[in-house]
Amino acid sequence: MSARPTPHHRSRYRAFRSIPTRWADNDMYGHVNNVVYYGWFDTAVNALLIERGALDIHQGDTIGLVVETQCNYFAPLAFPQTVEAGVRVAHAGSSSVRYEIALFAEGAETAAAQGHFVHVYVDRATQRPVKLPPALLRVVDELRFAAGT
């Protein structure tokens, strides 16, 4: 059995996106429901890729499909907090990328939650894996995390 995960420090992430919580994000227990965290993961990574010209969700030939996802929770988040999503790349293959995301309460140094998802990049029409396009490779290199940094 692996060791219990511990929350990461924000310095381990390469890019950040602020995401405001919404009233509807809270569940009956008074904190953000776990399913919302996965939406934030998706928002943080895809918005970053779109802004940096690595993903065209409307006309691009290549799209990313999530094939694996996981999240560990350390502290609750709740409306009306702002969440800061940190993103990094842990691994890139010829057609896939493992993005790691940490969610921080605004200004916090340690993650309230962290996890990952793996995108396999495919041809939009055929749904078959393709090599990572050059624009995506540039962003992957910018976001790559080196152990010990």
C-alpha cells in the first residue's frame, strides 16, 4: 500500500487560474461537493491550453479525451471562497499527457485538494490517438514539473 498523500505547496505548480465558487457548488454539508472539484480540474487545464493556443475546441483537428482521473481531499472549500487552481505536467507520452492539479483556497500555501487526469489526444473525426501537436508540446514543456523543484 502506498503512503498517504500529503498536500503540496503551491510552489510545485507552474501556472494558476482563479476560479470563483458559486452558491450552487456547496452541498447540504456546507462545503463544495466533490464532483465540482473535477470540473475545476477540467476548467483549469483546458482554459490554459486554449489561452496558450494549444487547443482549439471548435475547429481543431486534435482533441483531448480524459481516460483517467483521481483526487485527494485535504481541507474543505466553500462558497464564497475563490479557488486558485495550480497546474503542472507530470508526464507526457507520444499521444497522452498527465496533468496534475492542486486546488488552493485563495492565498493559501498548501493544497486543499490535489489530483490528476490523463488526456489522450485523438483525431476529432476518427477518435484515434495522434502525436501531440507542436503547439501542445510547447505548453507541455512550459508546465513540466521536475522532481525536487
